[in-house]
Amino acid sequence: MKLFLDSANRKEIEKYLATGLVDGVTTNPSLLSAQGQNTKEVILDILRMVPGDVSIEVVEKAPDAVYTQAHQIAKLGDNAVVKIPFAFEYLPVIAKLVGDGVKLNITLVFNLLQALMVAKLGVTYISPFIGRLDDIGADGMVLIEDLVTLKDQYDFPVEILAASIRHVMHWERAALLGADVATVPPAIIEAACKHPLTESGIKKFDEDWKKLGKQNLLD
Ligand code: E4P
């Protein structure tokens, strides 16, 4: 399973890239706006820093303007993936961009048929939003499970990118269900690294080692 970092913060991205675990980054207008006014500089820096795919979302609304902006984003780097929210009126634009060879990540996907439609068009990634489905009392994990079934059944060459991950269990379940990618916020990666038994185990080993009174293990 690939791990993408769900962040537009360059310091965070640098920190997590150093773990060797991060295959790509997803941004969205909310994450970018939290970084201040210099959006283009932030985007270009992230594209340079990250060896893998970086999703950047269009902010235009009219289909023609979305098409133009998608091409502008795609030109920023070989690893730039254009994120477009699902909407009926964007389907012709999505079809055209796929034909132009632009890598697309269709975002704000909340049901199976939205996913089926864009999978048929040949997009690279589909982003089902788990946490936001949970927020309205639905079960986001069911959508992931259904999308994995759909993808396998028809052999769609699309990557299911589990998004809106709010806690460790979302990431765990997405991995077990066979999502191709999870985009995970830094705080969730940190939480996944922690276990009280790991911490108490390290403490006990340290205490026992110190009883020996030796400085070096290999002396
Ligand atoms: C990533 O592609 C999404 O934009 C992000 O995971 C959304 O997360 P949220 O629902 O917690 O804002």
C-alpha cells in the first residue's frame, strides 16, 4: 500500500519524507490556504521536494476554466497530479484531460457510481472521503470495500486513494480492505507509531541495561 502525506506544509513534508515511507503528497485548497498567500511558491517547492505524485486541486469553477487550470497545474512538474472535484458538468472536461494525458485525482467522491463513472473515463486516482462520510452517520469504510470490489471486478487501472482519514483505524481498515493508497495527515502517522507497550518495553530494557553499569554494549 502506498502512503501519501495529506499536507501542504513544507516543514511537515520534509520531516515525513525523511522516514522513507512517503510515496506522494495530497493537498487541497483548505490545506494550501493555511500556508499563506504564496501559493505558487509552496506548490513548486512541494513538487520539487517530493519524488512521487503530488495532487493539486483546481480552484476554478466553470468547466472551461477548470480545463485550462488543469493544464497549467500539470505543466508545473512531471509529478503534478490534477485534483478535480466530482461533478456531472466536469465529466466532459475529465474525459478530455485524460485524452490529453493529464494525470487526474477525482476528489470528493462519496458513492460507488461517482467512482464508476470516473474509473470508466480512465482517471489515475479516485479519492473516497472516509471521515466526511462518517461525519454524516454513514460508514466510509463500506465505500472503500465496495470500490475495491468494483475495481477488481472490472479490472479498472485506477488507484483507490483512501482520503479524509481521521484516525488510525481508518488507515488500518483501508490497508486491510486493499485500498491502493492512503493519504494520511501527519498527526495520524505519529499516533500509529505509538503504543504504550512499546514505550514501557523500551523503558524496562533501558533500566535493566543500566543495572549492568557498562558504558558500551560491544566493549
Ligand atoms: C485529501 O486528498 C483530502 O483533501 C483530505 O484527506 C480531506 O480530509 P478532511 O475530510 O479531513 O478535510
